[in-house]
Amino acid sequence: MATHQQAFTDGVKTAARSRSRFLLVLAGVLAALFAALCFWQAPGSKLAAAEVERYMSIIDKTLPLAGEERTRMLARMRAFAESDDGKPFYMLNLMRYYERVRELPGAPAFAGTPREANARYEDSAIPMLVEQGGYPSLAAQTSARDLFGHDAPLDNWSRMLVVRYPSRRAFFDLVTDPRYGPIAPYKLMAQEIVLVPMAAELAIPDVRLLAGGAFVGLFLLIGWWRATRRPPAGGGAQAVRHP
């Protein structure tokens, strides 16, 4: 009987050690994933003057615009880079499609619609954006005209995109990526666009995701708490008795 009891106890201890090792490994993996996520989203430092000059030199060579429109955009891009505060930000993209794609200096010929041109741009640009730690937090097609009834310059928007960047460096790394230059014309030939950086004061994800995550976490926490309070199998008064 003692031999059977000892074997049973040893088996329980071995299983407990195995579970403990699994939990330790799982905790290590989850901690590593969380650290990688934090690194991916780390804002870093402010842009140095040399970085600003390098970025602007590349943009000046690749920007597919001409005349006053080009001069104005280059000046605003430089001012945005030079005023870097080292913090994450959101970029509002407010778009209004042209009736047909417009011609741009050095842009490729495109026979599709403005909507199709912008879709081609986004399909290529978003994976590049994610590489830099950015991601779209909202993408939407408008479903009605402006309800306040403003005049044409403030009405008839087609699409809105809100993108989160971990830093201004991430933004400039994106727009100066050698792969970005060939796709940028598809965005600019498709639409009038308002591009406004924003410092977030409040950003709330879908409350269903928040609630679902909280409920799953609570369920796991209660399960862990109950498991720690459960008496070990085969111990004390619950020990298996052998004839």
C-alpha cells in the first residue's frame, strides 16, 4: 500500500512541476511579445537637424507635384519635421475624389477611377506603414453629405482615414522609403486631400473589444485563483486508500 501511495504522490508532484514549467515558459513568451510590441511602438527621440535635411532632400526629389502646390507642401513638411516633439501622433486624411484621375509630373498612366487609384495606393502603403510602427485606427467611406450644409470647399468628402504614428520619424521614414515614391502618385492623382497631424487627447477603441478582453481576463483570473485554492489531489484526508 505504501509503495502505491508513494508512486501516486510522486506522480502528482511531477505533474505539478510540469504545469509550473509550462506556465513559466508561457509567461516568458508573453512577456517577450509584450516587449516587442512596446519596442515597435516606442516613439524614440526628436528629429535632429541633419535628419530633417536628409528627409527633405529625398522628398524634394520624389514629390510628384509642381508649382505653388509643391512649394507649399515642401514648406509645411519641413515645418512639421523641425517642430518634432518626439511624441506619437495621429494623421487625419480627409479625401475628396476627383471626377477623374488627374495627370501629375512623372506619374504613371492609370486608366482606372480615382477610387481605384487610391485603393492601389493604400494596398501598397499600409504594409509599409505597419513596418514603421504605424497603423490605421479608422478607415471609412462617407455615407452622406455634410449635415451643416457648408459650401462646396467644406462638403462632398469621399473618404476618411486616421492613422497613428509612433513618431514623426516613422512618418518621414515611410514617405522617404524607396518603395513609397512609385506609389505616392496614385494617392495624389485620385483626390483632393486634407492631411492634418493631431496630438491625441483621448482615443478609445471599440468598447466591445475592451469589454471582451476584460471579461476574458477576469475569467482567467478567477480560474487561476480557484486553482491555487484547490487542495492537491491525493493529499490529506482525500488520499486514496488501498486495501
